[in-house]
Amino acid sequence: MSTYREIVGKKIKKVSSDPSNGIDGQMWYNSTTGTLRGIALTQAWVSGPAMSEPRATSAGGGTNTSAITSGENGGNPGDAALAESYNGTGWSSETNVPTALGYTNGTGSSSEAYVQAGGGYPSRTGSVFDYDGSSWTSGTAVPGGSPGYIESGMCGPSADALFCGGNNGATTTWERGSGSWTAGGAMANGVYAPTLVGTQTAAISMGGVTYPGGYRDFNQDYNGTAWTSLTVLPAVRGYSGGAGIQTLSMMIGGNSPSSAVATCIEWDSSSWTSIPNLGTARNTMCPMGKTVGTAVAAPGNTAPAGTEEFNRSTNTITAAAWASSGALSTARLGSSSFGIQTSGVVAGGRVGPPGSTTATEEYNGATWGPGGALNTARQYSAGVGVLTAGLAFGGNVPPAGVVKTEEYNGTAWTQNPSPSGDMGTGRRALAGFGTQGSAVAAGGEPYSTATEDYNGSAWTAGNTLTTGRQYFAGAGASGSSGVVFGGTTPSVTAATEELTGESWTAGGPLITARGQCAGCGTQTAALAFGGYTTTAVGSTEGYDGTVWSTRPSMGSARYDVNGFGTQELAVAAGGDPLTTATEEFTAETTAVNVKTLTQS
């Protein structure tokens, strides 16, 4: 029997703790636990955030960190011009396609190098639109005409795309190059709704549908000239997603003759192998992913909003999610809230009739306990800082606005006695960000554009917001770097404004316009959650300094929620409908998949 050293070329190392990274097959002896350990390959689907606009039968392309989907035909509504991109964390709205189309086709190397071709129902078209990440440009239409314009297969880079098949069972193949289309070899088996992956000179078409005949088990590859039939699928299916290359590809979900399936299978150029199934059966999804180990299952007919991501690596991936935590002692909303996920504060707020309170509660990452009472009761106020250096300002004690500022040291509140320590204007429903020594108060009732800056002892007037608003949120690391978003103007708004130094500039709009939301984080890594549109919402969005993208929604929809933390680790507590409920948000995490090795 060969030894580990003979196989690998190295001896097994003796260590006192497991490594934080490594490669598949690596082994070591942990002297602390007295066990032989190693890093194992893992593969699994992980749930991801919902799209902002649920849809099915759309086109798509790209990778698991830069993907795009466009168009739709859901019947109600019909053809759509919507486009959204996926950055590996969440979905963001993109510029609409010039023409609303459904049953369309797409491919590309990323969300910034993508082409959509064909589509439309009941009127069909060969229209081509190229996308560069910001704008669409019309290209030369696909030749040939109906029926091959809809439910075709498409793969490859956008400039060198392969387009084939289509309704009803077309065998035609078209190759794109230098902006024009050239006829390629006829498919061995004409189908519509096939799963097509690869390139113009090395592609594979899996499954699909014919009429008559129904769902098919066809498997055929293309070498740039001709199609060749291969070992058929284990079972018939169509409308599946796909990822990979010609010699290592996967089929994701899809339709069997009777229903949507969650089954996923892998092709290694000679045989089929079962791999982990989707968490939710889905069909008519767009293909995304250039390798089998990094695929994305976008929404489909039976799962029109949720996303799943497939990972094959030596890491165990835990999806981003909100989770319930310890309840507040007192139900409240519109409080001054600040801190991090393991050490936070909510102070004051509305507690329902009789109204505002001075009570403070401190959070330790699991439970809430009493803190020092505010000197002035207030509601719909703002707060910034950390547990041992916090700031509460603004708000009102109906009907009067509060001008007093209070500082928290982790035990007690101290009211700034200096007249310069008072805000210039008492107001509620304002946004705030920064620290105890460098903060900003922005907007507030009634639809104010005013801002004020705090330097640790006094407030001074700052430059005005572009949009007067109230009931909105802010995030920022200091009084010179922050972002505000959402609110009412009086209608709900998606507008975002960024402060750099002393100047306010427009930022990327929220995906969902909302008022009365919570926010935390920094200017380039902010989180917005909860709020009110025409009803309470639990939707969550992340901001990267340019655009907002979706995150998993809160378990409980609410507005005027008390929020604090970072984009990766946040807390939502209380809110309206008046509640004591607390939820924690944790962004996606990865950890090395370490296994203890035993003899069997």
C-alpha cells in the first residue's frame, strides 16, 4: 500500500490548530484534539436573495458574480423589458431593454458584456440588443424568421454567440461574428427550450422539447461545424438551467412531463452523474454560470423570486439570512439606536399611548437589558455611535420638536448643557449618521432639506439636501462621509444622497422606494431594511457606494424599526406594528470544510 508521502510528496504535518485555508485532500494531525484531519470537497446549493421583480421565461448570461437576466413572458404581464444584474450577493435593477420581449434568449461573459436575441409572443422577432453594463445597442437581427426566434438555445460570449433551435423544433444554427450572423450546421435533433452551454466552437445542447413528441432526452454537441448525438439524458426534460463547458456541464432543474423538478445532473463528456438537487424545484429559468462549480439558478415559474447558488469548493458556505433573537423588554418604534450586532442600544422611542419614553435598553448579541434613562423623552429621533460613546438627537415630545442632545457612555446619559449643544431646529423623523464626536442630522419633518453637523460639543448648519424628506434613514462612519436614503417627500422615494466632505451628491436609487426604513453601515457598505410603501415591508437592500442590490428579507415586515450594526452584521428591533421582536442579519459566510478522518 502506498503511503501519504509517496502519493503527495510530503509528510503529514503536526499542528496545534486547524488551518484557515487549504486545498482538497490536504491532511494534518491536530495535536490538540488528537485527531487526523483533512480538507474535503463540498458541493451544495445555497439560497440567495430574491430578485426585485419576480419573473420567469427570461433570458440571461454571465457568471455567479456578474450575471444578468432580461425580458420575460409570464402571461400576466406579457412581454417585459425588465433587466436585473446579480453580483454574487444581490440583485440590482439595470436599464430596461429597448423592446419588451418574452421567451427571449441571451448569453454573455458578464453583466457588462451581454446580448439578448429573438423572442416575443405572440408576435416574434429576431431583434438583437447588446448591453455594456449601462446601455443597450441594437445589433443585426438573427436571420431565419419564426419559429426559431423564441425558446431557442444560446451560449458563448456576446460578440461570438451561438444561437440554435427554437419553437417548434427548429434545427437551424446561427453563429455571430463581427456583428453579423452566419449559418452553421443543422442540429442532430431540433428542439425548443434546450439547455445550451459552451462556446461557438465547443457547445453542448441538453434536453429540450419537440412538438409533437414532448420532452426529450437528447444530448448533442457542436464543434463549430457539425452537431453529434451523445449519450442521452437519464430522463427527459426541458426548460432547464445550465452551466459549464462542453466537456463538463450541468443541467439545473427544469420541467419533466408532469411538473417542475429540482434534480440536477452533470455531464463529464462521457456519462451522466447525479449532483445535489435544488432546494426548490423550478423551471423556465435563465442559464448563468461558466463553470459547474459556480452556477446560479435564477427564478423560474415555480420559484419566481428566489435565487440559489451552487458552489463546489473546500469551503462550507452559509447563506445570508435574518434570524430571530431576544425580544426587547418594551415594544417600541422610532428610537435612537446605535452600536454593533453584539453591543447595541435603543433609547427612547414611541411606546404607544401614552407616547414617548426615556427608557434605554442595551443588547449583548442575544438578550436585552436595562440601560440608563434619557434625560428627555423623545420619539422618531436619531442616534449614532457605539455602546460606550453614543449620541441621541432630535425627535419630538408631541407636539414640540426636541433640540436637546444627549451623550451616552455605556451607563448614563449626559445632556449637553451648552446652548450650542442644542440643535438649531428641533425636528422629528430625521436621519443621522456618524459618531459621538462627528455626526450629521439630516432632513426631518416637515420635508426639510436642512442638515446640521455635530463636532462633539456644538451643532452648526451644513449644506442642504437636494431632496427635502422625512422618515428616512442614514449610514456613515463620520460626519464627513455618509449616505441617506428613502423617506417621504411626501410620496415615498427611492432617492439616495451621499455626503463627501461638505457636499451632497446623488447616489444610486433604492430598488424599492420606501419611507420609515432603518439603515446602518457606511457610505460604501450600507444596509437598508424594513419600511413602508403602501404597506409594511421586510425587504432588505445593500449599497456598495454606487448601486443597491437585494438581500434576504426580514422575517417580519415592519416600519419605523430600530436598526444598527454593519452591512454584514445588523440588528432590527421593535417597529410598527408595535412589537418587541428582534432579528439579526448575517451576510454570507465561508469556512474551510475540515473533516476528522476515521478508519472504516
